[in-house]
Amino acid sequence: MKQDPDRRGYAFAIGGGVLLWLAAMAVGGRREAWDAGVYWVAAYPLAIVLAGWLGYEFPRRAWRWGLAIMLAQAMTLAVTALDFSLLPLGLIVFAVLSLPLMAAAVLVARWTRRSQAD
């Protein structure tokens, strides 16, 4: 049975999203990673880079990598949060934050396809 190569992509996206969220929590010393400055200075830009790399490695339907990274972070927040009162608002914020990641993955995937076609 042939293994789906996209499974590796999902593993990198989900693992990377969780790792970036937890690392920002630990380094920033906050209960929620986005409350720490290190999330916006390091973790979120690294998430964009990760999405772009995944778009390069797995260019088919590349938009899903950015979404998977941010969904992994949303699920990590849901697991680590002590208060769920703002979770619906948080999900909206994660959806908005996923847009640059999705754009990076799609742009890199298009660039990859064009350079391979030449």
C-alpha cells in the first residue's frame, strides 16, 4: 500500500504549529502564546516561513498548510487554556491569522510550479 506523501506535510504543519505555540508560551512566560511579545516577533513569522516551506515541498492545494498550522495552534490553546469564555473570538482571530500563512504557501507553490515548468 502506497503511503500518502501529504501525511508528512500534515505532520510538519501540525507539529510545527503546536511546537511554535508551546515554545512562545514557555519563552514568554504567558498562559497564551499570543500574549507574549516573542509570539509576534519570532513564532508567528516562523509559522509563515513554515507555511511557505510546506508550499514548496507539497505544492498541491498549498493553502491547507497555513490553515493546518493555525488550527493546530488553536487546538493547543483549547487544550492549555483554563478559561474558554473567549474561545469563539480566539477562533476568529486564528482564522484571520491563517490568511498570511495560506498566502505564503500558495505563492511559494505557484513559484515552484513555474520554475519547474521552465
